[in-house]
Amino acid sequence: MLSDYIATFKNKFYIPLVIGVVFAVILAVQSVIYPPAYSLPEVGYIEKTYLVTSEQPLSGHFDFKLALLNSASVRDFFIQNKDNFEFTKLCRYWDIQSFNKREAWFLSKFDYLKAADNILIIKMNVSKKDEANSDYLREHGEEFFDAVAAHSFNYLEKYGVKATFTTVDKLVLLPENAAVPTESHFTFKYGVMGFAIGVLFGSLVLAIIALRGRKDD
């Protein structure tokens, strides 16, 4: 059996190579047309604690998150900051997303926690679900966070809440600089994978040809 395969391979060695090239081209073209999503690993967060000073205590059932993270507030923030931040570098699919998808992305990033009536903690998560540009996030992450916080505090006036927010503590853990794979990187990677798969498939074809040739003999 092995000798039959070797003989077949010597005569038809080009078959696995041709099939490998075909598979390589198919997967490389596919990676260009449908680029794979690249996500950063879970790398950290920005968290700030604020002392809230208000004429009226924010006690009882006042819910910061419900008040601040709503469609109207989020839409206003996007409109007011469209020229201040490159949202396409914070959310890879920003340009092709509907407002609802953009809102869902935004809401997934922020948490508003009330530790006490006069203590508010805001946290921006940077998770593996983000399609962020790590360099841009490092350069503008805290600035983006502060813009969201300032917008939130100003928005509270719509609810009749007049208060000042003083930062008393913060923790910033942002991703280290990292090179994001380029489209050419993906094209080469998928091309190599396609060639390897094609060669294996072609070798299987040669084995079938050798087996059939042996039966015919």
C-alpha cells in the first residue's frame, strides 16, 4: 500500500500543490472580503469615585444608572462629542452600526454605583468584547471617561438635581501598547492555512487514487 502511494505521489505530486494553492487563494480572498474580528484581551478599566455635594440629599431610590444611561442621554452624548473622539477607534464597527447597536455598546462599558448617598463610583470597562484600538484607548481613554462623566453630571439637571461632583479617588488600568494585526497579516495567515489544508486534502486524494489503482490491478 505504501509503495503504491509513493509511486502515485511521484507521478502526481503536483495535485496536492495545485489544490493547496487553490485553497490558499480562496481563504486569502475570503479574509479580505470578510475580515475576521480582532478583539483585545480583557485588559482593565477606569474607575473614579466622586463625593457628591447637593442641596438635597440623593437618598432613597434615586438610581444614577437609570437616570444617566438612557437613550436620550446617550444620543445627546454622541451628538455633542462626534468631533471630539474617533468612535471608530473605540468601536470597530461604529460606521455600520445602528443607533441601538451603538447604544448597547456604550451601555456595556459603564457602571454607575452608589456606595452611599453622597458617594458615586463610575467605572468604564475595557473588556475582550471591545474592538478598540489600544493606542488610541491609552491616549484618550481617560479623556473619554471624563467626557462621559461630565455629560452625566450635566444631564442630571434635567431631573432637577443640582450637585457638584469632586473626584476623591481613581484607578486607571489601560492596555499596554500593542500592535493590532493588519489586513495583510490576516491575508497571509489565512493563505498559509489554506495551503496547508489543501495539501492535506490533495494527499488524501492521492491516497484514494493509489487505493483504486491497487484494486484495479
